[in-house]
Amino acid sequence: PVQAQFTAPASVAPLGGPSLPDGFYLEDAVDASFFLPVTVAFLPDGRMLVVQKSGIIRIVQDGDVLPEPFLDIRDEVLDHHDRGLLGIAVDPEFETTRRVFVSYTVDHQSTADDDRQDAFARVASFRESATTPSVVDPSSRRVLIGETFRTGIPSCYYSHTIGSLAVGTDGTLLVGAGDGAHYGFADGGGAYPQCFGPGRLDPSEDIGAFRSQRVQSLAGKILRVDAETGR
């Protein structure tokens, strides 16, 4: 990937540091660069998980970025526009389960096609390896939502896709999901027929932003999910 460069015109003054209330200060968490980091989470022992939109999660431990990624699922993440690996939540019982949850838009054909609009989002869990600390055990991968296109969360345009994850006080997983519709006009459906039909989403979902008002749709919701079964 190529990172865009921007040089401000001479007439534009550089932004200063943030104005903080008395008693607060600002410091760098880590002296390193990340490509499109979108969120962070912390493990109970203080290790920081930095989620990169492309599908990589890196660990910062004692101020240093570990050389091997904690998780690398770039081969199944559709990373373009507002899509990508966007959500993470750490199991409150991590010290026992070694489990984290992630949410992302799926590159279901593994072609990294930036123009694709027929896509879906997925929620999955992974466990840290019992023998190799700070690295996920690939065999631990478990899909909770979106094993297939048909069972995934609609993502039929470049934005309004999967969002944040959190674990409730009762242990259930809370999943934020957008409507999967166009953001440039009032999308009432019918604009992206390639998203629906055999092997894709059910045609009843072809109602654009109105998926948010349809109880049977996973889109446009805060979903409350059993973290063990995905139900």
C-alpha cells in the first residue's frame, strides 16, 4: 500500500499540541510508526494491542513494538475506503481464555479489489498461543458472525460497515454494525444487486438504509451476541 503524502500550503500554520486541563499531560505511548492504526486495546498485563486497518494487530510491550504480529489476517480482510479490520475487544477472562474478538469486512474472493461493493462483515475470535506468547494460535480461529456471505453483515458500499466491539458486564459481546448502504444519497435499495441472490445476501435485504429498521437484518444495529456460540 502507498501512504498518501500531504504538504500544507505556506499560508496554513501547523497545528499546535492539544490544550489540556490542569493536571493532565501528553506523552507518546510508543516511539514507532503504524500504517493506518484504527483502535487499541489492552491485555490484563499491560500489553497494548494496536489494530491496523489492513488486518494486522501488533503488540506494544514495555514501550517497544514486538517484531512478530499478534494477528495477521490480511488475506481475508477487505481493506479499502472505510472498510477493513476495525474492531477489537479483549475477553474479560483473558487470563484464562487468552481470547480476543475482532470485526472486519471480508475479502471473500481474496482479490483485494478496491472497486468491489458486494461484501459482508464478520466477527471472529482468536486465542493467544499457549506455547508462543504474544502470537495468536491460527487454529483457534472461530467465526461468530459471517461464516459465509449469506450469514454475514451487509456491506454493500464503501462505508457504513462493521464498527466497534465491546464486552458487556454480563459477558455478552456487543457488536456495532452500520447499515451497509450508500452514504451519498437516500439509499432505499436496488442500487447494488450484486450483493444479493444465490450465495450472497437474501434479496429481502435489498432495502438499503432501511435495513436499520428491519429487525430481521443484522445491519444498522448494536447486536448482542453470545460470545461462545455467536447466537
